[in-house]
Amino acid sequence: PSSVLAKGVRKQYPGPRGVQALQGVDAEIGAGRFVSILGPSGCGKSTLLRCIAGLEDISEGTLTVGGRAVDGPPDGVGIVFQHHALLDWRSIRDNILLPIEFAGKRVADYTAKVEHLLRMTGLQDFADSYPRELSGGMRQRAAICRALVDDPPLLLMDEPFGALDALTRDQMNAELQRIWMETRNTVVFVTHGIAEAVFLGDEVLVFSPRPGRVAHRFVVDLPRP
Ligand code: ADP
Ligand code: ADP
């Protein structure tokens, strides 16, 4: 698993009305930890995640993943956004296999893994369907399968279950916890839900509304299954 270290991270969006979304974020996410990030809308949670993912440049400070400065999208990072980003022209199975293809690995070696993920998320009958044939929640679950297929040492999730109904959400939470127990890869999980943050995380970072900064950090000491 990869660690994440942020020191004095600032992010100024470009343009005349560019917001300073991060105003000196300090955070240390240990390898193998499950860290939840809580905070009101607009406090910079998604920005921090996109910076960790190398999808945005930081303006100031240092940000490292696995001890290396983030410089463009790194290998070994799985990402799930609030709104899935599946490719419409590929079946669900072929969408899930994208990271395997990108990594130049043999797709045939992942048949069993993909079946396992599909079953786990209740999509076993939809492997050959196309994204437009599935409901929003099902597409989101497919995006989660895709993020997990290559066992990323760092999994970044930005309100991944926000669009799901309460029951599916509870199921996905339980599955995510089970996967994390199994793999012990590092997870950074952005959510609005305090209960979810505490249930899943073994550590919670709370952003202050203004400026975009980590205001509190606490360790959750709950018995785990
Ligand atoms: P959160 O995820 O906590 O809701 P965001 O990171 O999305 O917060 O946003 C933090 C601030 O940065 C907000 O004021 C938002 O309007 C601004 N912001 C987010 N993305 C962009 C962007 N691509 N360009 C300009 N401003 C942005
Ligand atoms: P939503 O996100 O739209 O609320 P869910 O993802 O929770 O919907 O889907 C609820 C259930 O409805 C699914 O588990 C599935 O059994 C069924 N379903 C939804 N869309 C389809 C579809 N296109 N074909 C077959 N079953 C579907």
C-alpha cells in the first residue's frame, strides 16, 4: 500500500475569480490506513483528492504518494468519483478491464477477478450490457469494480455512494470494508456522512469550511469484524 503525505498544500484555481480551494493542507495518510475525509460542500475535499490523483497541479507545498512527489496521474491509483465515468461504447466487463489493459497486463488472467467483483456488486448478469442499459446506481457499482480490479495500492473515493439508495449504500459500505480488510490497501474516502466516515474509516480528517484546511484529525477506535 502507498502512503500519502501533504505538507502546506495550496491550490489556487486559475482565472481572475480563481478560488484558493486549499490553503495549507497538512495530512499524513499512513500506508494501509482507511482515512475518511469529512467537511461541508466547497471546503476542498474533491480538490485534494484530484491533487493526490495527479489530475490537478498543486500551487504550493509538497504532496507525495508512496514517497514520490505527485507529477501527473501515477500508476497504482484507483479512483471512484461521485459520478461514474464509464465508456459508453464498451460493455460493463470491458469497462472494468480498462486498468488491466492500461497496465499492459493479460486480460485473460483477470476473468475470475472480474466475475468476483461483478458478483460482489450484484452485477453478475450485466457483464455484457452497456452502461446506458443500467441504472445510475448500477453504473456506479461498475465504476467501483473498475477501480478495484487491479488492487491499487491507493484507492481514492469521492462520495462514491452519494447517488445510491440507502440499502445499496449500506451493502456497498459493508463490501468496501470487507475488501479493505482483505487487501489492506490505503483508502482515502471523501463523504458527507459522519456515520459512514466513522463506520468505515480508522481515521477521520475534518476539513474546516474556510479556509480549505484540515481542522481536526481523530482516530476511530472501534472493534472491527
Ligand atoms: P468539496 O469537494 O469539498 O465540495 P471542491 O474541492 O469541489 O470542494 O471545491 C473547493 C472550492 O474550489 C469551491 O469553492 C469550488 O467552487 C472551487 N472549485 C472546484 N473545482 C474548481 C475548478 N475546476 N475550477 C475553479 N474552481 C473550482
Ligand atoms: P438506481 O440507482 O437507479 O436507484 P439501482 O442501481 O439501485 O437503481 O438498481 C436497483 C435494481 O433495479 C438493480 O439492482 C436491478 O436489479 C434493477 N435494474 C435497474 N436497471 C435495470 C436494467 N436496465 N435491467 C435490469 N434490471 C435493472
